[in-house]
Amino acid sequence: MSDNQLIMGIETSCDETAVSIVKNGREILSNVVASQIESHKRFGGVVPEIASRHHVEAITLVIEEALEQANVAFEDIDGIAVTEGPGLVGALLIGVNAAKAVAFAHDIPLLGVHHIAGHIYANRLVEELEFPLLALVVSGGHTELVYMEEHASFKVIGETRDDAAGEAYDKVARTLSLPYPGGPHIDRLAHEGTATIDLPRAWLEEDSYDFSFSGLKSAVINTLHNAEQRGETIDPKNLAASFQESVIDVLVTKTVKAAKQYQVKQVLLAGGVAANKGLRAALEAAFLQMPEVKLIIPPLSLCTDNAAMIAAVGSVLYEKGKRSSYALNANPGLDIES
Ligand code: KG4
Ligand code: ZN
């Protein structure tokens, strides 16, 4: 790698307009995130049309801000990395077109990046990756165990068959009348309560690394409704604690099992739900028992959507000589293994 490789990352797959400049794949020079959460809150979730509109308004300003904070100009940038999918198509399109325009205008190589690869590579901004490794990806749209034998090579060994972990958190939070996004609120309540309510854990088949959270989500909703019908009240803190315990139990057990089977050197935690205090603590406790495996957990600012993680993947693609053409398009169903 050249001494001063500079990659600009652009991320607009959901409700954050984010641009970052990363040096040599690991050093963040700027990481600007314009969040739209306040605009979506009153609808209880992300409204795609509103997301696109905000991205259009913000993207140019966020790009300028990222360059300014990093104290660099377009002429210094070696590659423009952009999330091409998965995500909301209208939202992705804004980032992809902004990236293409900048790449074309300044003759800079264009690098299409998978959003989940980005979440995984957030860890490389914390510590150098060592292979083989396993990443537990837990976000609003994804729950996956990803095995990596080398840079930019991803094999999904387990994934959710229905709701993603974050989605289950958000739906349970909604049932408890908590604001969007609900994950952090459930996390907070869970720490104030006790797991007194017996909730299911979907282990699935003995040898499967897949996940399922819709049964658990329904069990929480049923527990609340049944209590309501009987005129009883359930302490939301205890319900949150019981739900969180069930989610974490399955995530940690399957991650530990896969780490052993695949004999990985590192386990990485990735995605918005990686901000969960209970999950972080449970993984730390589990891997304390396995000193041969290094657990990496990014700081909260790198767990939620950001563009530094996209630039981190872009850096690796750039080094590998991968380039996207100007035909690059938003791909909401992009496959990480392709
Ligand atoms: O990765 P992310 O920022 O966006 C997607 O790519 O989906 O993840 C957002 C998800 C939301 O479902 C949110 O509720 C969840 O991450 N989340 C949490 C916590 N913080 C964010 N879930 C549980 N506990 C948290 N502390
Ligand atoms: Zn994400």
C-alpha cells in the first residue's frame, strides 16, 4: 500500500447521510454523519421517501464538510467508495450518483461497497484484522455470522430466517410504546429490570448457524396482550430484560460454537445492535474463556451507520485493484458473497 492512500467513503443506504476520509484503510481523518432520526421518529420507522429527500439535501454539504475536517482536497483522494447495497433503493441512489459524479468530475476510481462488509470493516478501524475470522453482524436489517478467510472475502455461514435482531428490538419497543429506534431504549430498560419472564429461544436445527427472532417477538407481544386482557400489568423493565436475555443467549451461543468449529483467530462484532451493552458484556465474558480468540468490538460511533466503515472496505478493494464502472447502480438486494 502507498504511504498515503486516501479513500472517501459515502454511505446513504438508510437514514444517515455520511461521508468520511480514511487514510491507509485504518486511520479516520474525518467521519461526518448527518442523522435523520428526528424526522422519522414520529412515524415510528424510516420513511423511504423522506430519507431520499434528506439525502439529496445533505449530501453535498456532508461531502464538503468531510473534506474540510480532513483538511484534504479532491485531488488528494485515491478512491471514492460508496455503499451500493443493500438498503433503501431511493436512499442508495443518492449516494451512488453523488459518488459517480465526484469520481467522474475529478477522475478518481469508483469503488462499490456492500453495506454489511462496511459494518464488518468498522473493526479494522479499531484493530488490524487477522484471518480466518468470524463476524457477528447484527443490524436493523441483518443478523448474520460471516466467515472470512482473507480480505474482502465473505462467506455467510448463518443468517436470520425472518426478523433481524434489530428489527425485533424495534418491534418489541414499539409494542412497549418506546420511541424509534427502540433498540437503545430496550437495552436501557433491560438493565433496570430482571429476566423474570420465560421467553422462547429459537435454536433451530442442531448444526444450523441460522437465527430466527419472529417467534420471540410474537411471544413478547402475546405476553403483553394476555396480561392486558386479564387486567394485569407487566413491568416493561422485566419484559425488556427477558427479551434481551433470550436474544443474547442465542447470539452468543451460536457465535462461540462457530468460532470453535472454524478455529478463527478473531471474532468481530458489527452492526447497529453491536451498540447493545448486554450483548457486548456477554460476548466479552464468553471470549474471556477462550483466550486463543481475540474479540473486537468497535466503539458505539462505528457500530451505527457511518462512512468510515465504507471507506475501510474501499481501501482494501483499491489495493486489490478492484474498480467499479460508471454503470454502478444501487442494488437493494446486493449479495455479500458475490
Ligand atoms: O446497522 P444499523 O445502524 O442500521 C442498519 O443497517 O440496519 O442498525 C440499526 C439497528 C436498529 O434496529 C436499532 O434499534 C439497533 O440497531 N440498535 C440497538 C441498540 N442501538 C441500536 N439494538 C439494541 N441495543 C442497542 N443499544
Ligand atoms: Zn447498517
